Amino acid sequence: MPSVTIPVRLKQPQPIEDTDDDFLVVDDQDGILVIGIDFGTTFSGVAWATTEELEDNPNDINLIMNWPGTGREESKAPSEICYNDNGTISWGFEVSPEADSIRWFKLLLLKDEDLGDDLNASPHLAQCRALLKQTQKSAIHVVADYLRMLWKHTIETIVRARGQTVVDSMVIRTVITVPAIWKGYARQAMEKAARKAGILDKRPAGPTALVLANEPEAAALATLIERGRKPTANSIYIVCDAGGGTVDLISYQIERVNPISMREAVEGQGALCGGIFIDEAFEQLCKRQFGSQWNSLSKTAARDIIRDDWEFGIKPQVRKNSGFKAFTVRVPSEINTKSTVGVKSGRMHFLGSDIESTFENTCHQINKLILDQLQGIEAGSEIHVILVGGLGSSPYLYDYLNETCTGIGVGILQSTGTKPRTAICRGAVLKGFLEDMQHPQSSAPVMVTSTVSRTSIGLLMDVPFIHCVHLEEDKKWCPLELNYKASNQVKWFLSKGQDVPDCKPVRAPFYHLLYPEQSLRVSLDLVECEKSDAPMRKTSAVTPLCNLSFKVDVQREDIQEFINSNCAKYHKLSFEVEMVPVGAAVEFAVYVCGRKQGARNVNVRFD
């Protein structure tokens, strides 16, 4: 699916003002500050570094560990926001346990049909929708408000570390990660939220660039260059980014080492089967144990159990085959313990088998995603699965996958400490560093040389009608070229499963006939097909993708003249559309007369 980010590869910070320049030439004397934001469904993290630091050591990345509202160091802050009655906003750890806070709002950037039945039926998501309606805010607005608070804290933290003068002198490149399974409309919504949050506001050193990066790709960049990691040529690494909402898998084959060069081996996969489903399963377990009294608990009491006892207590330590090991949570004072089974010494006791059951369904789905990836990987390859993300740091998930995959010769890798949880924001910083043209690929510590398209992308168009090839119902007369055309035809120029080299994006040539006084604006209807064998004619399997329109930045007299058989004169505008797959999305650029059209002249619109 497409992203509104144009040009395809942003090598230099892109100005926010309308400009004909594709690239901004930056004087690197003062350096570039790269900020990576991992905006997650349940928790969000930020990392940062200067290009000078990354040149010396690509692992020299700073993490934000201190957050408003808590005195302890944490690698991430809750993706939670509250609009207070006095007009102020609380976010992250600042949110009061009794507040009507909005959570899971990242998911509402997706259409209902892309959320799935389980999420659409979730009471937590229903509450999120209700609070958005109550506050009269859209999902983009809420995401923007959260990002604004996160961004403000990020800049304040960096200023405290380096000084206002130093920060003001540096150009900022911001990389926000998004799930690879996100379609183009969701990526576009995230970009709108980032702009609304003020991330691209004018700064003393010049315009700030915004790059949207796939979460599993970012994680791969960070994890494969970690100290002690020694990938070998031709080995396969399946990066399993298991977060709060989504689980994304991308498989990379190592082409060479020192520096690491890798290509996407098979078409990536993902699903909405993240840690929130485990949390909901635990909440259902609590409801069964506490009975009807659970629903009458105060928000503070329920939050103490779910966040403190579960999220920060039980969940990170559960291992497979816990057997009869007991796990306990506090019993709130408003609970009548006499009528509650399993309460001892003021604590509710759960058997390990009960706790394990909350992980079972999600881990099963993740294991299936891994097995599906393995189907497309050549037999005999050395294969490792790298677990990253919040859920990716779970000991239970490691045990589960290690038990199921070891027998088929697949190794499971899980770093210790905060590395799995921070892999995405650290990788986002590396992604921003690698996007800089001033650093040639030959000196990059790690790079991705090619990606695999997850869908076929094409253009609805009319082609010369051929008897016995095209359907009669598609036959129509063209008054400009004075011949019969076949309508409803699709020209596919990016195929599902196609390997696309990073250095050679896919380009497809087209032309458009213009009347002498017609506006120099072209509108194209792009379509997609998720079937392996995409039809050449529009069918039910071919669905609308987006509308790509652009204003031609050339003089009319420079456009080729076309004269039909009636001697009527028109202009034949020839152009090329360039595409690069980015997870489930695609990034575009348009070329006219060999010249890339400026970003302000190109627009992508989703229905």
C-alpha cells in the first residue's frame, strides 16, 4: 500500500514549505540529530544520536529512560493520554489511576475492517472509541496530542544533555516506526498526526525531515549489529517484532558481513495478535476469580492489579511449564475475601497453569506466522528467529517458540535487559542515519539491499482493443486517438512477491493525451490485488488502492505534440511512476521528461 511520503527515498531533510527542490543540501559542520520514535499501542520509546556519534560507533545510541510522572528509569512510557477538566493534558506515567484515560488509540488509525473481529469486539477498544466521541476528537488528533507531549519531553531531554545552543545548531531527522502490516492510508494518517504534533515545525538550523520506517526492519538494523552478534553469510534471520497490538515478521538473508548487507528473503507477514490479547485474557481470568466483585472495583484498584501486579510483575517473569508455581496479585480492600476463592494472606493466588493459559492463543498465532515464513525459505539454510518488541522480551514466548522450533532446526534468539523492548527505536535512529546521502552505502554498518512486495500494484487504464483478447463489454471508442480501446484493464507494474532492489526501484512508463488548453494535472487510479496471480482485467479481486495526482512541472511547449488521423492536435504527456514497496505500503515518485516532480506537486489520496 502506498505512503504519502514523496520522494521515494528521502536522502536529505525535506522542507515543510512548498518548494520545487527535492533535496535540501545540509552543511554537516554542525551535524544532524536523528531521533527515533517507537510509538506503540501500549508503550512508546524514544532514542537519539548525532550522525557524528553514529559514524564512530553505530551502537552509540541514547535512550530516553526518565519520564514525567515516575521516579524510576523506564525504557518506555505508557501510550496513554487524558484530557483533564481544567484543559490540561496528562500523558504516559502522569495519568491518574482514576482518570478516564484513552488507551489503544493507535489502533483507531486503522479502518474497522482491518482490525478484525476480536479487536472490534474488545471492550477496551469500545471504551477508547467512546472517549474519543466524548472529547470530540479524531484518532489523528489524539495521536497528535500524545506525540506532541512525547516530542516536547524528547527535545527537553536532549537539550538537558547537550545544551540549547548545540541542539539549535543541528538539523533534525525524525524517524517514526509503524507496523509493516499497516496499509498506506494508516501510514498517511500517522504522518498527518506527526505534522499536527509540531514535529516538523520550523527550527533555527533548518527544516526537519520525517521518515516512516517499518518496525521489524528497524529492529533488524539494531539487533544484527549488537555487540556479540556474529551473523554469517547466507544465514536467515526472521525478525519477530511482537508488540502490544501487532506482530510483524520480516525474514532477511545475510548477503555479506563487515559491513552487514542483507536482503528480504520472502514476503513478510503479520497479524493483530500482540500483547494486548494476553492482557485481556488475564483480565478475564481475574473476573472469573473475583466474580461479580471485579466489575465494582475502583479504577485505581483495577489498575494496580493490571499494570503493577501483572504488566510489571507477573507477565515479564512467566515461563513455560510453570506447573504448580503460584503467582499472586493484591486483593483490593473493597473485595469481600470471605466469598472469594483463592485468597490467602490478602493475596489472590493463581496457578502457573492458569497464567500460562493467557499466553497460549497469542503464542500459537505467533508460532504459526513463523512457520508460514519458513515455508518460503530455502531448505538447508541456517535460520534464526530474533525476538524484539515488548512481548518479544517475554520469557514465556521464548520458551514456547524454542520448544516448537528447535526440533526443526530453527534457533530462537532473545537479548537480555531492555534490548528487545528498545530495538525498534534504536533501529529507527540507524534508519535515519542510513537515509543520509552524505554517508555512502559502502561505509554503512548495515543495509537492506532489496525488499519483497506484499501485494500487486497496478493502474486502471485503457489499452488498444484486440478482438478475441478483450471482452466486448469493455470496448469503447476513443475520440482523441480515433480508435477502439478496452477499458477496465490493469497494467501491473509491481507484482506480489516481487524482489525489488533498493538501488533500482520499479518504474513504469505511461502517457496521457491533453487538449491544447487542458490543465497540466494528471490523475491516476491505482489498484491492488493480494492474489498470487493478478488478473489483467478489473475483477472483484482487484480493489482500489489510492488516487495519485500530480501537477506537471514542465512547460507546455516542451511536451510532445500528437496529431490524430483527423489532424486534430493534442499534447502527449509521457511520464513514469516509480514505486518502492515498504512493508504492506508503497512509496511513490513521479518523473516527467526524466525529471522528478517536486513533493508539493504530487498528492496521494485514499478513500
